[in-house]
Amino acid sequence: MTHRIFSRRTLALAGAALLAHPFIAGTAAAQAQDYPSRAIRVVVPFAPGGVVDVTARILTQKMTERLGWNFIVENRPGGNGFIAVTQVAKSAPDGYTLLTAHTGEFAVNPALFPNVPYELDRDFAAITMISDTPMLLVANAKEPYNTIQELVAAAKKDPGKLSFSSPGNGSINHLAGEWFSIESGAKLTHIPYKGGAPAVAAVAAGEVPLGVVAIPAVMPHVQSGRVKVLGLTTAKRATYNKDWVPANEAGVKNVDASNWVGLFAPKGVPADILAKLQSEVAKILAEPDVRKRFADAGAEVGGMSSAAFADRIRKDAARYKEVVRDGKIRAE
């Protein structure tokens, strides 16, 4: 008798759950269908004009043109990105506050700093990668080496004598140079500068023989003949110039350092809204004029799935943690 009563209650509960499920699913679908019903705020952890800011503005402008969505790009620089990223992490998970950030915030900061106030998996949903920009290993035009192989040979003859510039200690460029140094066995000395432009200018002027630099910053010096490209810090060739040889092809295995920019949301945003954002961004990035704008700046477009993007971030973070440890790098 007792068993019979329990079974009826179980069936009743199961039936109620089945009745409720379509309602819940329908509500979630309705949220995504109605989204967005107001302006979306996109927070950028840097001042206007930098690569993350420009990327955010290209994307939001094109989404407004194509979809009619309204965006507000808000620049919140300072604190190694902690201020902006933490602000978004604490925002309402409704899809109306998003974050545009790059390799530094989610792959480099956790490797450099012992107490980062946010975590990717705990606090965020990685929506998609927007762009991915390789970095160049360059040399002053008067240096005797013209390839990565020749550079490594020269560095091994006199360990520690050759130095490379970067935009600053703990920058993605710095870590890429250290990664190259570790994997190649060439002992290179890091010289930090206050920004990408001074780091490139130092190579062009002969203050330092080498630099790990962004493509847009160095191309005027390459075109003037004062700087030459030795190769890429990535595992594959760049669309910008197919003749540039990746470190992997030049015998320096496992080096794959690039500067990606991605779109993130606070943890808890409904899955349908996240899927809608990922899908629409991918469509925008597939447009020929958008691809050209990124390509002109040396970047490859993204658009990958949320799962693939999150996996890429985790792998980058793990590798940079090893580079920081092996290179004995400290944040300043």
C-alpha cells in the first residue's frame, strides 16, 4: 500500500516537472528572441586607440549596421585590467554588460600575479575570439643575421649578449620573447620600454638589436629599411605576409605566442543569449570588409565556438605560467 502511494506521488512530481520544462525552455527562448531590448555596454580595460578598443569599436559598429543593435563602449583603463574585468564580473548576468579583453587579462595576468581578483571559469563565459594577431621577432637592419636560425646561432655563441625590446615587463611581447629564448636555447636579455612605439623605435635606432613587436607598430620601420623581420612568434604563417617564417618552421618548436582579443560575459548569462551573441559575432567576422580591416592591421579574424575559445585561453594560461616560472619573471 505504501509503495502504491509513493509511486503516485513520484508520477505526479514527474508530470509536474514535464509540464514545467516547456515553460522554462520557452521563457529562455523568449529571452533570447527579445534580446537585446536596450543598449549593450561593452567594457574595455584600456584607453581609447589601443588594439582592444579599436577591435571593440569595429565589432560594435558593424553589429549596429547589420542588426540595428545599440552599443555603448566604455573605457576603464588601469590596474593591469583588474578594474574593468572585476567590474564586469560583478555585473548583472543579463547580457547587457560585456567585456572585450585580450591575452593579457586572462592568460598573462594569472601567470604573473599571485592574487588575481577574477577567474575565467568561475566568473565569466568566454563568448568568442574576435581577432588573433601574431607578433614579430625583428632586428635592426644592420645586424648580421637575417633568419631565426642565424639569430639562434649568433646568440648561442655569446649567451646573454643579445637583447630584445618589448612594450614593458610582463607584457605579452616580453613573455613571447622569453618563450622563444627558452625553447631555442638562445640566452636573450630583455629590455623593457614604456610602450610598443618606443620599443620599436629602439630597434630602428640600434639601441637594442632585437624586438618582439606588433605588426602595425613595426611596419613603417620595415618599409623604411631600418628594421628587418626575422620571423613570427606563432606556430603558423600569417595572412598579412605568407613569407614570414614561424618559429616552429625555423626549428624553434612549441612557440606559439599571439595577442588575441575576445568577447566575454559575466557568468550566469542565459545560454541562448550567449549562443545568439556568438552566432552574430561570427557572421560579422565573416564579412569581407571586416576581414580586410583586421587583415590590414595584421590580425586574423576569430569567430570560434565558446568552448574552443575557452580551451584556447586555458592552454595559453598554462603555458605562460611555465614561461613566467622558467624565465623567473616578476611583475612590476
